Amino acid sequence: MKLTRTLLAAALVALMAACSNSAQDSAQEAQKSADAAQQASDQAQQAAASAPTPASQQAADQAKTSADAAGQAADQAQQAAAAASSQAPANNSSTMSMSKDAASNAASQADKAADAAKDAASNAKSAAKDSSKGN
């Protein structure tokens, strides 16, 4: 009986650690998305600088806004992952699940923001290219 309880407790601890790891993975994915968004924003800024037009500047501004949003989402994912990690020893599965979900949602938002930044960077490049052609 004591062995069964010990095994169940060990399994619960392993489950809690897995949830915490999942939140950490989400936070890492969010950070990768934020980094990609920042790179896209930098590219958009360079495109706008090479051919400053209202369209290229607007696209660069949109890319910057998206990169900022991705960075904020990555920060939220890190905070949620930290909360999940701190909850692991307390065996509070409801709070850990909420923290894990929050990290996952923040990672998803960072990914969407990164995609928006990439689209805006592409638009800025296109506007700069069109400007250089004289269109």
C-alpha cells in the first residue's frame, strides 16, 4: 500500500513537471516568434529607409507594432511558464493548467504577431520596390 502511494505521488510529481515543461516550451516558442517578428520589423524598416514612401513607412510601422505585440506575448508566456513552474511543488493542478494554457495562448499570440510582422515587412519591401521602379 505504501509503495502504491509512493508510486502515485511520483507519477503526480512527474505529471506536474511535464505541465511545467509544456509551459516552458510554449514560452520558448513565443520567444522564437518574437525574435522572428523583430527581424521582420528590422527588414521592413530597412526597406522603408531605402525607398521612403508613405506605403513603405506605413508597412514598416505595422511591422514594428506587430513585433512589439509579439514581444509582449513572449513576456506573458514567460510569466505564465514561471507561474507554472512555481506551482509544480504545490500540486495545484488547476492553477498549473491555467498557467500552461496562458503560456500556450501567449505563444499563439506571439506567433500571430510574428506572421503579421512578416506580412508587413513583405509589404514594405514591395512598396520600396515599386517606388524604385517609379510606379
